Amino acid sequence: MRKYKSIIVMLLVALLLVGCKKKAEKQPDEIREETTEPEVPVEEEPEEEPVVEENHEGMVISKLTGEWVPEEVGTRRPYAIMLNNIKYASPQSGTSEASILYEAIVEGGITRLMGIFEQFSSDRIGSTRSARHYFVSFADEYDAIYVHFGHTKYATAKIKELGINNLSGLSGIGTTVFYRDNSIKAPHNAFASYEGIKKGTEKLKYRTEYSENFENHFTFYTEDTDLKSDTIANKVTLNFSNSAKPYLVYNNDDKLYYRYQFGDKHIDYNTKEQLTFKNIIVQYVKEWDIDKNGYQTMDIENSSGSGYYITNGKAVPITWKKNESTKKMHYYDEDGNILTINPGKTYIAIFPTDRQSDVVFTDKTSE
């Protein structure tokens, strides 16, 4: 009996050793299974979009808008074209092609416009109206060829004094540059065309590139820049005391000012689109009647003054200085530096300095 017990004990020990051996053989796999971290799929980093560099070969920065334009455009003298601005003659044609648009009071309390044109191609610009001597002086600031149909004695004297190249509808070149639209009553039916202006310039052998000593009015930001100002100017109203009653409303979506007059949108007859501007400059000047006919004159020959620069819904004070004899005219910021403005089109209101309360800025964004 004792012999059988010993055999049973030995069998149990043998079985126990076999079980331990099998467990030991499995242990490395079990350990590896417990300690090895699961494989995480590697996410590929998205490929960066290639930076497309703008190719400005054959282009230059416009002296009028600060935007890239073909070299033959940016080096070419601009044209300063007089534009009618009464309700009967509205809407004008070709105004949207002007890089800079001036507005100033003439006799009778009405205003007249003058566009500084650099890159244009329209066959209908106007109606074109007669010259005023202060507009002649403004045109000279840009080394521009002055285009007008009619004049005052003060204007012809200023053209002669400053040696201005001009294309006049009342001169021998008139029928080359201008034509009449007989569906409109004279004198509001004279229009210029790009081809006519070009031919007139060639016939009179006028210089077609900027003079070497030309100095620009301002410098331009390289990219759109907001003004650091507490003066909100979402709507700019200019009470020139005429029926036009112009005002401009800021659109935050495209960051442009939309112009209104005569109680409606100011549109270009050619394009049927509303005039828009990136920049507004209000230039205060001393202005008075020069004679009993109510013709105006201004203190701008060798003078200075104040004003505002407006863009992106804000306004800041500026100053200006002009020396007509040296053809130098600049706007300055509050630190006395030549004014830097945003690239784009500019509207310049020449406004009587004794009526500054008639220029109103509000935060209203609707017309």
C-alpha cells in the first residue's frame, strides 16, 4: 500500500513540473502582449500650398492709386478732364475710370468735378465743361494734360502762367478731341473720347511721360491699413450748398466708400455702376468771389491749410502745403510726414475753410 502511495505522489509532482514548464514557455508572449503598446497609424502632415508670388514684371506702382499697373501706363502723364456736375447732365460718363476725382464749388453754388485719368479707354467721357483757374492749378500738381471745353479769362491766364499743356474744345484741336451728342441740349452735350484725346496729344506733340522732377502728393501703404483714430466716419456728408448734396457711405464688406448725390446713387452712365473710393481727402481752402459774376478763387498758390484723411470707416486730421511756382503739393499726417494712404481710388473735396461745420462724419452705415 505504501508503495502505491509513493507512485501516486511521484506522478502528481511530474504533472506539476510539466504544467509549470508550459506556463513558463507562454510567459514571454503574455508579457510581450501586456507591455507592447499598440501601433498607432502615423498621420501624414498636409502638404503646404505653394506660395504663388505675384509676377510684376513689366509693371510699376501707379503714382495715382498705389496699385500695380503696366509700365507704359504708370509712367505716362495723366489727363485732368473737367466734368459737368448738374442734375440735367447726370449721370456723367467715364467717371469710374478716373483714378482721382476732385470736387469744388464754382459760380452759383454748384460744384464741378475734375477726374485725373491714368488708365482709361472710354469713347464717352463727360459731359466735359469749361476750365476754372483753380482746377488748372490742381491739374498742374499731377503734371497732367488739362482737358476742357470752354474757359474763363482767369483760367486762360492761369494756363498761360503755368505753361499747361491743354486740349480745349474751343481750339483748332476741338473737333479731334470732342464730339457732340445732339440728343442732349448744349452746352451740356460735349464729350471727349480716349482715342480723340490720344490723337489731340499726338497732333500737338505734347510730352507723354512724367517729368523727371515730378513729386507725388503722398506715399502708399503696401497693404490695406486701418487708421488709429477715435473719429468714426462711416458716412461722410459734404454740404457744398448745392442741389447735389454729395455724401459717401462706407461698406464694411469691400471696405470702400459709395458715393451719392442728387438724392440717389452716383453712377457712371457707361458702366451703370456706382462710384466707389478707397480714400477720401477733405482739403480746406480759403475761397471767395473773384468778381461780380460770382466766379470763385482760392488761396492755393503758395499756401497751406488743414483737412482730413478718411479710409476704412475712420478719419484723421491732416495738413497740406502747396507752392505753385515749384509745382510742389503735399499732404501731411499729424507727425508732419508726407501722408501715407491706402492703395485705391481717391475722392478729394476742396471745401471752404470757413464752413468746416458743413462737413459731417457719422457712424451711420446705411444711405
